[in-house]
Amino acid sequence: MMSLAWPLFRITEQAALAAWPQTGCGDKNKIDGLAVTAMRQSLNEVAMRGKIVIGEGEIDHAPMLYIGEEVGTGTGPSVDIAVDPIEGTRMVAMGQNNALSVMALAPQGRLLHAPDMYMRKLVVNRQAKGAINLALSLEENLRNIAAALNKPLTSLRMATLDKPRHQAVIQQAARLGVKVFALPDGDVAASVLTCQQHHPFDVMYAIGGAPEGVISACAVKALDGDMQAELIDFCQAKGETAEHRLIANDELRRCKQMGVAVNRVYTLDELVGSQDILFSATGVTGGDLLHGVQKTENGVSTQTLLIGGIDRTCNIIDSLHCW
């Protein structure tokens, strides 16, 4: 796996570079298409036998990087691949911060296979490892995390996403005195920031995409943090309507095909079943985790976070791309 570290960070670089010139264009589909094409082309140049297990969706909805697609040259290690060519396409389209190109690798069969649906996620750093349980209420979890960290609730810092579905959660945490940081988008970045050594957050709680959840789990595992997650159907996240029920029924069908369960709490070891992990994130637009792509006198620069689970390393790589 370690032989793939250099190719991995080059792949997220290429996806970020492909999308960045369209920052502010307003067309998130165009941005996603450029990043997907660049990432897939780069993946197929790597000496590996890769399989996309978290990607752009099923084959009938995604022409490239679909779940089950085989990538690489067909030689080298067999790996499961989780990709999000652009986490935050809307942010790139609107010229906003915190957009990333992210990808993670693990040995074959060691990543949870899940469809693109809603996932409830709870993340803490290694100091609170073992203190979380998604089967309990958020209040109970916050109290347990504060106790593990030996902090009063009023000193606890929780990251979440600034979405309508989180308003009740934000209010509940605030009533307890917890400091809430509601980010516009980007729960992968929030999960990584929670687990870093000099972390700005003590806990991350959000309902977001399952693909981002599995990718986050790879980084959390490599950084020795803790995470639990639960797949929830569309009606739980959006409310019960006839249209929502059709979507939820389709999600249930896909979960059954993939052998995963809705409304079941998955531990970190069930999300990622190996310490032999590689995680790479390249900034597209600047943010809390990484600098975005920037113009220089002779080209552009990128900044990438590369995390290795085996050697427990966390590298920030600044690259200058000259023409």
C-alpha cells in the first residue's frame, strides 16, 4: 500500500487542478465532470488493481467512477477505493471556501460498501476514543465526551453543518452550553480537523452523505480517532412525502443488494477494517484544513494532506506546478 502514496496524492492534485479554473462559474455539474474525468484518467495510470466501492453512484447514474468500476493498470496491490472528486461542488461553483478533492485506499474488502444516501456521523479524537455511542441521544454523547476529555460542557466545541436538518441539533447543543461551529459544507474536512493533534473541534456530528462518511472514516482511523455512523433513509432526513418514500424505498433496495443495513450503528472498525490506509485531500478553494489552488508567477500551487495509517504519518505537501 505504501507504494501507492505518491500516486495517490498526485491523483487528488490533478482533480483539484482540473476543477479550479471553473471556480465561481455557477455550474457545479461542469465542475464535478472535470474533476471526475481527471481523477479517473490518473487512477488508470497507477499500478494497482483497484475497485471503486464509494464513488459517483451506481453504473446507471454515473458514467465514470461508479460503484464497482475497476481502475488501475491491472497489476500491483488489490485495493478498495473511496473517491469524492470534489467535496463541495456547490462551494467551487459559488466561489466559496473549504472545497476539497479527496480519496482513500484500503486493502480489498476492508471498506464498507454503501450507496449514496444519508448517513448520521459522530466523530471524536483519540482522547475521547470509546466514549461515543450513536444508539444514545446526542446530549448523552456530549456529556460522555466532555467527561472523557475532562472538560465542562461549556468548554466543549462541536462542529456540524449549517443545514436546516441540523437546526434542532444546534439548538440542543447550545442549550447545554456547548460551543457550536456550524460550517456551510464539508464534513470530511470537519472530521479531519476534529482528529488532528492541534484540533479546533472536540466532536463532529452531522447528517450528510454516506460516501463522505466512509472517506472520513479512513482519515479518522489513520489519525487514531473514533467514529460511529448510521445509514438513514431519505424520509428520516427529509420528512415523509410520496416522493421521499419512493427515494427511500430505492435506497433500501440498494442497501439490501450491498449487504448493509439501514438504522444500524456501524463502529469505526466496521466502516474501515484495516489500519493499512492511505488518505489524500487536496484543497480546491482555500479553507480551514488546506490552502486552495493559487496562482503563482510561473504557474499554480497546490496543498495536499496525505495521511498514512501504517506509519502514522500526516504530511502537508506544497507543490508548485509550472508551465
